[in-house]
Amino acid sequence: MSAIFVNFRNGDDNYAAALLYDELATRFGADRVFRSTNSLRPGEDFTVVLLEKLRRCRVVLVVIGPRWLGSTDSAGRRRLWQRNDWVRREIMLALREDKHVIPVLLHDLPRLEPGQLPPSIRPLAKRQSVKLDHRSLRAGLTALVRDLSELDELAPPRPSRTSRLPVRLWGAVDRPALLARVDDAMADGAVVVLHGRAGVGKTQLAAEYAHRHAHEHHTTWWVSGERPELITEQVGELARAAGLDPRSGIDHLCRELNRRGRWLLVLDGVDDVHALGDVLAGCPDRVLVTSRDHRWAPPAVVVDTPGLTRSESVRLLTERLDHLPEAQASELAEALDDLPLAVAQAATFLRGSTIGVRRYLELLGTRVGPLLDRGGSPTYPRTLGEVWSLALESLESTDPAGAELARLCAFFAATPIPVDLFDAAATALATPLREIATDPIRLDDAAAAVARSGLVDVRTGHLRPHHLFQSYVRDRMTAEQSARTRDAARQVLVARHPGDPRSAESWGRYAVLLPHVLALDLVRGADPRCHRLVLDASHYLVVLGDAKTARDLVSAALAHWTAEFGERHPTVLAATSQLAGAHFRLGDYDSARELDERVLAHRRQALGPDHPDTLAAEHDLAAVAWALSRQDSRHRHEEVLRRRREILGGDHPDTLRTAHNLAVHLRTVRSVREALALDLDTRARFARVLGEDHVDTLRSTHALAVDLRLLGSAAEARAWNEDTLARCRRVLGEDHIETLRCANNLVQDLRALGAHAEADRLEQDNNARLRHLPG
């Protein structure tokens, strides 16, 4: 086996490289030194031999002469910067394999700088180099050989080992951080499980780890777990290879191999945690498992295997696709979920296709199924389409309810889906899932089956699909199947309404459901509950301070509903009112007034003047009138307040909101004592009806503090504002507009009390936060 590999460039001082080979061959033996010119035999496929020799060597000498960096091809392009340059490829693989790489600098050349090298081999610049001067070449070679003789890597070869491993996958993305985590896990436990969804590179990672650490083990044996019933037979083959009787059982095999020292058993594709009971009972020395099953528990150490990082995806794509800009590579990687198998397939497909990257991205949105069935990668035996298709077929046969659950997930957003949504909509689901949806234990079993398939991530209480898989599933459906499944998903989503969008208790649920509201296009749902959830979600956005997103959401809904139902329909009027509210929050009062007037006119005609919805329109229009004129809205507010008290009652939240608005008007026209009396009453009622931490109570308390400061009670105002600011920060967040308004008023309280230093600090923080608000 060649222990030393000499990397050199033809035409760059071949004499020095030849002398180096002669000196090394004399000292270590010609069979332990490889230099292509001297070692390749006529007729050999150099592409195969070079990679094999490089894989087996331990030390790589990179001979760098005066023309090494600047050598060009016939077109004037620098060879080192071309992806298919063999000098570059050899160095890249040596670095990736963590070989002992030594730059050999000829003729007083300076150390390499990272910027002189392509990104894939820039670590070469950090490797300690040696120099060979032409004036004392023989002496330098003698010293280099002496130094090499002292390296552990060039110690005499160890005794033969027992090994069965898949061929090493050249060209796969190097993932040093993950390999380091496997190393750490191996130090902590005898059984390490690489867990992840289909296509994340678990098999490739396990193979790479096994090859890198083969020298540490007297035996390294690979077992396929794809068919659990054949695992015992494959372990029996290990016994025969180790010179043992396979009939003596797994326990005896493990005891004997443990007695001989360190050994590694790799079990690839074990998707049932219970399939390894007999093997693990034998206590093998080290076990590395790849699995989609999430149920592994101690003593197994689980290493979650994610997709590639964006930089890893970009590096793979740009190395395999000449002249691909990084920005376009990043866009492609994002569309492929940074899934290693998908990224590798895309690179393989695009290299031999007339379809460009831009067109490929478009087809991912419309023809993802055929694309994922093409571009088979040499780093994986199946395409991603085949992997997903087989997993879906297996799930359909073993757990039909789980298969239906996976199909439903394809229509939600690629964000967590609460599992508790499904039981409330059981009657809308297809038969296999309908029968179990109301039983939390059986529903959990179905979710677990989906998790074991590796198609959808499952975490406590949630399912988490990935958008590429979702596109693949949808692409396999007929138009009828797609419409039926999407409608069922909509029913699932609206069956558990989050509640009052103004209540902080419901905000967490709205935050989880909002992406699904958009992905399922509830605007087009036939169920009125779909429309209600769209409107309440937009209201939630306004309350949270994101009126721009709310405006965009409700504008699109309004256009569709107006065309479908007509402008007088209750749903259309509700959407028009919501849109007016978003414009109001954004300061576009003229647009808000125009919309509110339209709503009020239609509601008066259809519902009469005293209907709660009509009064809501009167309330909104009064607020807009105040914002536009600051003078002529008192009568409007007082009239709406009187009628709301009569019809809804004095403690109804809508009545209290009108009272709050009237107090704002009174304060504006300097009737502060009247405002204070009204705010005291309104704030007490809000607290009693909605609670101290409700957003309406907080806003009312803040208004009360303003009244107190204006009337000279700055100390009392400060106490109220400090308490309200603490609650706003906890309930609404540090950067919510209501929090910042409260902080601004506390600044004024502090200045009124002479606490200028404290006021300055708070004001500086507040101004910085205001500058970063959207819109």
C-alpha cells in the first residue's frame, strides 16, 4: 500500500518532483510511494487509480514550483481554478480526508496565502511547509526524508483487519462538525444513532466515519437494516469473516470480538428501534446506527442529522456546476431544503441537461415529481423521488392512517402543525384517519409511524413537514385528490379557533396557525369559518403592531370575496371594516374614512341603526373623525357611547372601547378632568371584565397615567406607568408600539419629577427601538 502520495504539476519543475520520488522510494520502498509518472502502469485508468491511491495513503506531499500557481491551459485560464484540475482535486480530497498534507516549496518560494487559492483548497495555506532549494537540493531531500521517517503515519503497516464497508463516496460534501459530534458521542456511549429524515445523508455520514476510523478497529462491519429479518444472517457473515462459528450465536461473537480489542458494527437504515434487540443484547464494542425512527432512548446516544448548511449546499453546487453564481446556488439550495440528496441530484441533473438553473427552479414549483426521479447521484443508490415513493408505499401498507396524515401535512405550511387540531375535525377526514382522530393514543401511533418513515418530523405535540416533500406529495395527486385533501386540511385548521385576537392568551396559538392560514388559502375556503379565521388573524396582526401585513392579507381577501359575494355581503363588510382599521393604524386616515363610511351606509340599510355591527361602524368612523380633525368628534363618541351602553351594557368591551376613545378626545380638547373621571371608570371596568394584562386594560391604564401627569400628579402617573410598562414588556414584548408609547410617557413623568438622567437612558433606548420598527 502506498503510504506517501506525491502531488505535482506537469511543467512545474518536474526534475525536483522526480528526485523527491527517487529519494522517498529508496528510503521507504517504491511500493509505499506513489507518483503518477513513476507508478501508473500502461493501460490503467488513471482516474480510478489516482483516487484509490490517494484514499489509501497517509501523507501527501504537494510539490509547488514557480509555475504552480500561474499555470494556464490553451485558453489562458488558470488550471488551479478549474474544477476538473487534477492537482486541485487531489489536494481537495486529501484535505477533506484529513491526510497529513505537507506543501513542499521549491526555489525560495514564499508561503502560500489563502487568497491565492480556490476556496476548496484554501486550508492548504495553513499547513506547515518545507522548503527545497536548488542550490542544496540533495541535502534538503535527505532532511525531508529523515523528518518523514519520524511521522506516526509512516510507521510500519499494522496487521490485516476484518472489514466490510461500502465504497467510499468521493465528491460528497465534507461535514466535519457532524463527524466531530459522532466522535464525541462514541466517547460517551457504545451505541450511537444518526437520526434524521430521508435524504439528509445519514448513510454517507456513517460510511465516512467508518472509513476514517477503520485504522482504530480490528473489525469494521457494515450491515443493512432495510430488511430486519436479514440482520442476523449478515451478522453471521461477520462471524465467518472473523474465523468464528456463526452457529455459536451473537453473544459469543460479541464476546470474542470484544476480547480482541476495538471494533465497529454499522447498522444502516434501521427504521424500527425494536429490530436490534438481539444484536444489542450481545453488547458489541461500538455500534453506529442510521435510522429515521425517533424512539431511540438511553443508553443509545442520538445524534440528530440535519440537512446541509446553506454554505455547504452552495459549495457542493458551485464545485459541480461550472460558473454557477453563489447567489443562484443559494436560491437553488433554499428551494431544495438544503437536503443533501436533493442538492446532489440537482447538480448531477443540471450538469447533463439543457435545462438551466432558472428553469429548474420554476419546474420545482410545477413538476417536482419528475425532477426528483431524475439526476441519480453516485453518492446514494436511489433518487430522492424513489426514496419518498417507497417510504409512502410502506407507510400506506403498514399504517394507512399515518399515510393519510402525511398527505394532509403536504397542504399546510412547512411550519409546526399542532396534532390536537385533528381530533376536532375528525368527520372531515378520510376514512383511515377519521376512525382514529378522536383517540389521542391511536392518533399518536399514526404520528409515530409517520416519524419512522422519515417523511415528516414529529416533535412533542407537533408535526413538521418540509416544503420539498410537500411539493412532491401534491405533485403526485390528481386535481380531484388535491382539492379534497386541501379542503380537509382547511377543516382541520378552522375546527379549533384560537379565540379573541385581542387577548394575549390566544396570541401563541395565532402565531402557530397564521402560516397555515396563508398556505391553505383560507380566503377561498367554502366554510364561513375559514373567512372568520382570516379576519381574526388579520386583527391579531393589527393588535401585535403589524398593520402592514394585516392590510395586505385583508386586501387580497376583500378583492376575492367582493367578486364572489358582492360588496354588501356581511363577510365583505367585515373585511372592509378590518381593512379600514389597518389603514387607520398605518396613519392613512382618508382611506380609513372612505371605507368606514361605506360599511356604515350598508349596515344601516341592512341591519338598522342600533345593530351592534352598525354601532361598531359608528365607533370606527368617530375615531377616524377625531384623527382627521381633533375637534368635531365629541358628539359622535358620546352618541355611540350612549347607544352602546343602552344596547350592549356598560361593561361590554365594545362599550368600554368607545368610552376610552371619548376620553382621548376630551384630553385632546383640554377637558382633562373629564377625561380622568371617564378613564378611572373605564380602566376599572376593563380590569374587572378582561383582566389586568389584557391589551385594552393596558392601553386604558396608560391613558389614565397621562391624565394624572397633565393634572400635576406626576408621581402617581409614574407609579401607574412603571407598572404598565412592566406588564406591556411581559405581555406585548419590548418592541411593541404600545410598549414604546408607555415608555415614552414614563420618560415625560420622570422629567416632570426631575429624574433627567433616568429619563435620558430610557428615552435613548426607546428611540433606538422606534427606529427599528417596520413601516
